[in-house]
Amino acid sequence: MSRSGSLTDDLRHAVSVASEAYQADIVSIFGPISPPLDEDLVRTCAARTHKGNLLLILSTRGGNPHVAYRITRCFQRHYSHGKISVLIDAQCESAGTLIALGANEILMSEAGYLGPLDTQVRKVDEVGEMGSALTADQALETLRQETIRYVTDHFVKMRFGQEISMTTRQAADLASRLAIGLFEPVYAQIDPMRLGEINRSVRLASEYARRIARNAKRDTIATLVNEYPSHVFVIDREEAAQLFNEVRAPSDELTQLSDLLREEARYAIRTNKSSIRFLSCEAAQHSASVDPNTEGAASSMPHAVGRQRGNGRNRVAGNSRSRPQEQG
């Protein structure tokens, strides 16, 4: 497939077959989930909604959770009486997982995988580096456990040790003062305002997920937000089936469609450029333009997102607009 976004005959045929088989509009989102992707979608989705269902082909390393939430809400509004299916044939991490939570079913190939929902925040005093928002909570919990262990160990030694025999009050007082002397400089480095900001960021993913989830099992959201040890932990199809009610392998028609779109998805990931395409709309537009019985119909069909502006190529969603710094 060409970088300009034109449909080859093979891709056009595969899109048409899948669209008819699932009675669905087919949309692809590749690359980072970042502004103005959501604005483009909200402004143009209504004109491109023709069937009752949606098949969303998604490949991303993640991005802005606010953008992911708006995209999902938009799709849920326009397909409120139909079925939303998400097709995953490669990585679909972080903000991509948030979008997948809003679908009625997940179609995942052997190569596809999801990622956890732990929100990423900018590291203090580091330019452009991100870290998990859960790190602060985990560090604080570790420090709390170490403080308790230190006080307990010293209390037991001073109260019941053969060489030292103190009263309960004396042992408790001394153990507490020793712990304060050791851990106070460490606790002094903690900024309560920063900690509060981080805790709010952690809640962000949970609250968005809770509002849009359609296919999640009980405790899935808490698991995705809190239970994985790394932001890039791989959640394959087998594990996804433990988290979601409807997870299955794609059909032959969808496998063929994924194969034809794979290089475009890889290009978007590799270059860090966002793209959103209403593939079924593009296919229908082409069919109308070549059918002599529908003369003039092509001019009335909506164009692919981004082709209404610029030089006619797919618009690349950038990061020029100001948005909160959390990354999902």
C-alpha cells in the first residue's frame, strides 16, 4: 500500500468483503493516540457512519488517555444500537487498551497483544522521559513496610533480648525514635503535592475505563491499572480471554484484511505518526466513482479524514496542541 493512503484493488476488495460480512463500517487507527486525532474523528464521524456496526482496526503504542476516551465515546455514540469490534493484529498498548475496553468484542490474532493501563507521567528533572504513575505509590508502600519492620524488629530485641531487658514502654519509645532518626530524611524528600498529582493521574485511567467498558470481566480494570509489573507487559490472546468476556481469533476475511494493512500500521508506529482512515467509506467512494449508473455520486461522498485540508494526503495528527501530560 502506498504511503499516500490510496486503496489498492486487493485492499479495496478485502474491505468490501469484510464490511458486508460484518455489516460494519471499517475504520483503521494506527500510530500514537494523540491530538488532534480525536477532534478529526468527532468532526467527521457522523458523515461516515453508514452501517449499524463498527470494525475498528487498531495498532498503537499508546498516547493520551483523554484522546482515547473521546475517540471511544464518539464511536459508542454513533454505534449505540450496533456492535463495536476491535481487531488487533500487532501491539495495542496503553491508550489503545483503553479504546479496546469500549468495544463489545476483541478479535486478536496470534501476533496481537494488549498492554496495561498504568498512566505514564513525566519524570521530575528529566526532559521527555516518562515513568509509571504507580512507581510513587509502590515506593511509598515499600517505605512504609520497611519502617514497620524496623520498629518491630528493634522493639522485640530491646524488650525480650537476653542482653537488654526494657519495659514495653521503654522499648517502644526507643524503637520509634530510632526509626524516626533513620527514615525522617527519606520521608522529607517526598513532595505531598506531587504525590497527590500522581495519585490523581492513576485514578484517571480507572475512571475513564469504568465509564466506557463494555466487555470487561469483574476486576479487569483494577488489574489493568494496578497489577502488572511493567507498562510494556504483553497481554496476549490467552491472557486477554481472562480479562474480557468476548475474545476470539479473527476470521479468514479479517486475517486477509490485516495482512494488507500490516505495512501501513508498521510505518505509522515506526515514524510515530498518527493516521485514521474510514476504509469502508473510501471503498464505497471508489465504487461510486467507477459505476456509470451512479454518476455524480462520488462527489457527494465524504473524503477520508484529513483530505479536506492540506495537500490531499492523509493528515498526520501531531502534538502541537496543549493537552495534559499524562500518557496512557
